[in-house]
Amino acid sequence: MKNIYKLILIVLFFSNSLFSQEVDNYDKNQEPRTILFIGNSYLYYGDSLHNHFKRMVEEHLEDYDGAASVKSATIGGARLKHHDVERLIMPKAISSIKKFDLVILQGGSSEPLTQENRKEFSYYATKHIESIKANNSKAALYMTHAYVKPHKDFEENQIRVIEEIYTKVGKENNVIVIPVGLAFDIAYQEFPDIKLHQDDGTHPNLKGTYLAACTVFASIYGISPIGLKYNYYGAIDEEDKILLQEIADKATSMYLKKNYLPIQ
């Protein structure tokens, strides 16, 4: 009976009308090279997501210097309203980078969870995206993962609420949404014993951060992460590496619908 119930949940999950996104008039060959992550400790845990991501990009792009090209601006516990995006994207505000090709915005974990918070999230996401586009840069939204037990705000199917607001705001602003939260959800549905969170039920552990980096990589560059050699210098074993890459591949291909819709 449990298996039948699990199968029903999986079918409903993949048939959910929100589980897809379309952005019009994209360039298949577009590959951002200077990238800025803006968010909070979700990006910082596990030796910082941007560090794993840049090493994956170095493997993908020839003669790519990830250390000089991929940056991260994080504030613990921050929501979108706490970031001075206009200042962060100014020429040489961060390192020697004159302009970021792509800016990825990660909202606070609680921003999707109440009507008031969703309204605030939508307002500041739109405000920041407009600033980024005015700078002739591209923008993307990083869909956060849901809480798990024992976090006090854990709720069943919480990812559906998160998915809904990120998808809505992404469509309204015609920017791609990177489905990290859905990758976590797929992992937990298909592999109930997997652990992607710290014991606090909110922050990602190393495997969670690696999964998130694979999902960002696949979403941005429009290719599957399956086959990437990078494993954090052996810290992610081969079996886990392959599994996490496969989950990221499934999340991005399902959510972005057109098999890796590149950045608009």
C-alpha cells in the first residue's frame, strides 16, 4: 500500500502544471562567463556553492578561470530585500569584474511561506531583476529547497508553495528559475534515506551543496551534469557523485521542459 501511495505522489509531482517553465526567444549558444551569486547561508554552506560550480565550469569551458569569473555575495539569514544589488553589480564592485554576464538571486528560505512574505519577495525580486537587466546583464532565480525535520517550520509538500512563487515571479520577469528545490525533493522522494540537509533541517550539507551546484550548472549551460569528473577532490564518492548528477539532470530536464532551457 505504501508503494502505491508513493507512486501516486510521484505521478502527481511530475504532472503538476507548475513543474515547467518557458522563456521566449533564447539563444542556444549563450554561455555566461562572469557570474555572481547573491543570497544567504544556503549558498555559503559546504565550502560555498560557487566554488563547486566554478570548478564544474572550468571542466566544461576551455581556458576558463573560475576564481576570477565566479563570485558570491552572501549575508547570513538574508532575504532579497537585504541585498544592495545595484551596488554589487557596479563595475569592479567585486574584484576586477567590470560586468557580470549573469546574476543569480537566491531568496530567504521563509520568503515563499506566507502571503505577506511572498508579496515582499515578488516586489524585491522584480526590483533587483530590473536593475540587473538595466545593467545589460542576465538574471536568474535560485529556487530554494524546503525544510525537513526537525526544523520547526517543516510541512509536508512545502516545496509546492516554493515552486509556485518562484515559477510565478520567474515568468512575470521572463527569467529562468534554477530548480534546486525540486532537485532536493526528487532526491528525497526517490531515495528516502538520502541526507542532503544539516541536522538543523534547513542548511544543505556537502551532498546537498554538490546537488545544488550540479543543478545550477545544468540550468545555466543547457547540458547534463552527468559525466562531470569533479567530485570535490574525492570528498563525494563515485556512487554519490553519479546519483546526485542524475537527480540534477532529472530536475532540470523536467522543470525547464525544453531539455535545458538556456539563460534568456
